[in-house]
Amino acid sequence: MMKRTLLLAGLASLLIAAAPADVVTAPGRPDAMVALDAGRQPAAVLAQSLIRPGARVMDVMAGQGYYTELLARHVGPKGKVFAVEPVSYMDDPKTAAAWDALKKRQRNVELIVGAPGDTPMPEQLDAAFYHLTYHDLYWQSEKFKYPRTEVDAYNARLFAALKPGGVVIIIDHHGVPGMDSRAQADKTHRIDAAVVKADMARAGFRFAGSVPILEMTGDDPTKLVFDPALRGKTSRFYYRFVKP
């Protein structure tokens, strides 16, 4: 009986570990999104995320929904993904069309249009996900209709929105240590990883480990992440935080 129990537990672990790969490789995703997989390693990212099937997840500054779709597949029909998208992004017809198509493919996705700092957060979240977007909390742009965010106030709202045990995943480009966060976000769209840890600690979150799968050598943290020579090749930190 004990052997059978251990065998079943082992099989369950294998199934859980395999699920993110199935999420990524299952058909239906746009070719443009699939082409990004090699540099982003989504199966490994999801496998280490602590996000479980059935979870309610907020994907912040979701772009054209690369991770929104993968998270929606990962949490399954009993879960839900709330994608937060700034107003100016939706002015692009291609982005608007991409979201229309994604929501038809993934019925458990809800699109919330507005800047993160100005938009009410869904309640009773199990997770919040920031893929290369946490630095945008320090960014502001009149040109792109993106207002200034008061970061500590925003993180206090995030803490309140998450259930106890809820997880925050932050993946971002390594920035110059000690550089002013707003200046760095404006100049290079990067952030000092130590700032992220300090921000989250002030908000009450517990650090739950770093996952080094996206760290790279040779990246210059003073360079703009949109530089064609660097795009997709920056060194990125992957931090997990938990609400006690």
C-alpha cells in the first residue's frame, strides 16, 4: 500500500511538472508568439511560478497577451486571468485585434483597459504576474498617455488584492545598481533588482526565491532593452514573492 501511495504521488508530481510544457506546445497560439518562446522559456517560467490550476491571476501590462494566453491555459477553465492593458496600447488596431482573437480562444481571460496605477484591481487574487513590466511602475509618458504611478500606494493595493499565500512573480531586465528608478525606466526600461526586493518588502511581501533561468552574461545594463542587438537577449531576474 505504501509503495502504491508513493508511486501515485510520484506520478502526480510528474504530471504537475509536465503541465507547463503541454500548455506551451498545445496548438492554437499565433506564430508570432511561438517565435518568442526560445528566448522567454515559458515552460520553465510557469513550472517555477507557484501558480496552480484554478488560480485567479492578474497579468500586468500584458502587451499582446503572450503570457496572458499561457497563464489562461495553465490555470485552466476553473481559473481566470485578468489582463491589465494601458489605454494607449489599445489604440493600435493590431493589438486590439490580437486581444479580440485571444479572448475567443481563451474564455477565461478578462481584459482590463487602463494604466496599472489608475485601474481597480480584481479581488481575491491568487497571483500577480509582471513579465518585463514592473519597471513600468516607475515610468511615465505624456506621449504614450501613461501617467505617473505612486509605487508604494500601488503595491499596498496589490497586497490587499491578493489572498494570504498569494504569489507575485516579477521578471525584469537587470538595471544599473543604485541608479534612480524613474530615470532608469525612462532611459533604458530596466530596474535595479534590489529596488524590487525593497519595494515588495515594504509592502509586506515575503521573498520566496530567485529562479536564475533567464540570467545571461554579456548584457550591458546601461543599454536600452529595445536596442535591436539586445532585444530578447537581456539578462533578466526572476523573483517570487508571497503574501504571508
